[in-house]
Amino acid sequence: MISVDDFQAEARAWLEANAPRRSGDDNPAILFSEKEDETALVAEARSWQAKIFDAGFAGITWPEAYGGRELSPIHHIVWVQEAAKYDLPLDIFNIGIGMGGPTIVTWGTEEQKQRWLRPMLEGKEIWCQLFSEPNAGSDLAGVQTRAVADGDEWIVTGQKVWTSGAHYSKWGMLLARSDPAVPKHKGLSYFIIDMDQPGVESRPLRQMTGGTNFNEVFLDEARVSAENLVGGVGMGWSVALTTLMNERTSIGALSGAASSSGEAALARLRAEIEAATGADPADDGVLRERLVEIAIRSKVLAVHSERIIAKLTQGQIPTAEGSVAKLMITDLLRRVSSFGVDAQGPHGMLAADDGLADGQWVEALLGYPGIRLAGGTDEIMRRTIGEQVLGLPREPQIGNDIPFADLPKNA
């Protein structure tokens, strides 16, 4: 296995020779913003993902048989942190490669691995996650989308929500109820559903920024081949936990990059305000205090990232550490974006091309709440931290031993 230092040198050399560095005009605080030409963005992302695959930087921890390199999680984190310095539009592959792929590696049949893993790494197929529902978000085991066996297929009917990228995804990771006669955690199955078929309708959810990164997805007797069942009938909860665990690990891997991005965004903002007003916001006592608070939290996030890396080095899987990182990233983005607006005074109300930096800081403030939903809400992160880190009593669980069909449902 290549050493981490040699791998880092390899990654740096390839990125420097092939990828554009982030410029001072890039605002890392902007999330879930309006995309002017999404079709072009998807095409560009596919092209870059193919280049990264050909260079050997896709699926770094995956088996070589499926297109990976079988390196350690540390190698993957090194790549993530190095790549964060460059302008690579690869976010649309995060769900598939970061969550779907590892789930298939763990639970999939050999046929499923051969079918889906390499095309995912090559950028040929984009994935989305069909877990949350209008009445089953925090209580994921309460999903009501039905999956009924019909010969060699399953017929799926229900509704999903907060699905990022559903409108351009080929495949969806679907958690559905296959047996309502048993308790809720035991009656779930995990499917890979073709999003491009009759009976699957994606509707955009418009955000405050004007963007439509989230969708609600309606399933009306959509069909799933029995070959697309992952982990066996009734194993959906266990398979879904693998997906969620990899989601938290992915967030943890990004936390170091997020902390440096927060610092870079703050430095850029100070320079912009001083250029526009002739005054450094650090000269104002109240604003200076907020700057110090952001700087401290950025450093804490960086240290926490090192803790996650240390755990991976020891061969351990981060659990609640990912929840801590997610909560810290959300908090940091909120502080940076709100400071970006408040420090401008009355000018902070201006957006678009008449605002500071073409209104990017207003867009950042309006866009950051989306990260509170993506990857698990702040409330869920706090519950995980409370139970797994602080040792607080678990929240009461109602109905875990009652057949799902007998549980009261939200009207």
C-alpha cells in the first residue's frame, strides 16, 4: 500500500496539474444556492468525475475489483482535504459515492457490486437518497411508503421529501415498508430504484435563495426488480444504518476543510468590507468579539477533525464524532454568513449585483439553513451527542414492539 505521504504528494501533483485552484472570489459559505445552468453543471461534474476516476482518486477505500484502490480511510481524508483547495464541481456525486457505494460494498451481492459501483465512480450514474418522508424524518423507522411483492418485482407507493438531486439522479436508495404486520424497525426493506420510470415524479422545493436543491418525490406504483433488493427482505433498517453511518463519516472527513473554508471566508469578508467602507470591522468592539468567536470555533472544528482522523488511524469507525462535526459545521456557517450581512450595516439588505460581492453574503445567509436539514437535522445531532457522548438517558421509544399497522399515524 502506498504511504500516506506519497499518496498526498501524488494527489497534490495531479490536482496542481489538472484542476483550477479556488480563487479569492469563491465564497465557501454559500450553500444550496441557485444554479444558473444545472444541465451544464451536471455535464461538467460528470466530466470531472471521469477524470478523477481515470487518475485513481475515486473510490479510494473501495476494492480494486470495483474500480477502487483499497487504501485506508486516512488516504481518503487526505484526498478530500487536498481537493477542497480546488474548484471541483463534484457535489452531485457525494450521495452515491459517499453513502450508496459503501452500503453496496457492505451489503450488496456480487452482481449488485459489479452493476453499480464502477459506473458510480466513473461519473456515469448519479444517485439520490429516498429516506425521509413528511411524517417520518426524525423517526426514520416510521416510514409509510409501501413496497408490495409482485412476482419478480416490488410495487412501491408513497412519498419522500428533502431528496437532494432527485431530478437528475438515475438511481435512488429507497427505504420502504415491506411488512406492516411487524414492529416498525423489522418491517423495512432497502431497494435501489430506477428514478427514470413511470410512477416516479420529482417536484422541486424552492428555497429562500431561489434554488431548488431539495425535492419531494412521489412514488405511484413504481416498480423495483427483486434483484435490486439490498440485504434481504426485512433488513432495511440495518442497511439504512450503514448508509447513515457513512454519511456521518463523510461529514467528518469534510470538517477540516470546512474549518479552513470558514477562516478563508472571514478573511475575505473583512477585506471586502474595508474596501467598501474604508473601515476594518475588527475596529468595532461588537464585531471584533464576533470575529474572535468565529475564529475560535474554526480552530475547535479543525482540532475535532484531527480527532476523527486519529480514530480512523486506529482502525475505529467514527460514530457520534460525525454528529459533532455536522453540528459544528452548521453553527460555523451560520455565524460566518450572519456576520457577513450584519457587518455591512444597512447595505446588508442589498442582494444581487447591488450588494457587497454581488450579494453573495445575503445568499449565504439565506442558503445556510439547508445544511441544517441535509445529513440530519441539528436536533437529531444533539440527541445523538446527548445519548452517545454525554450518556444521557435515551428518549422514550413508543411502539417499538407493536405491529406497525396498529400504530397511530399522523393525520
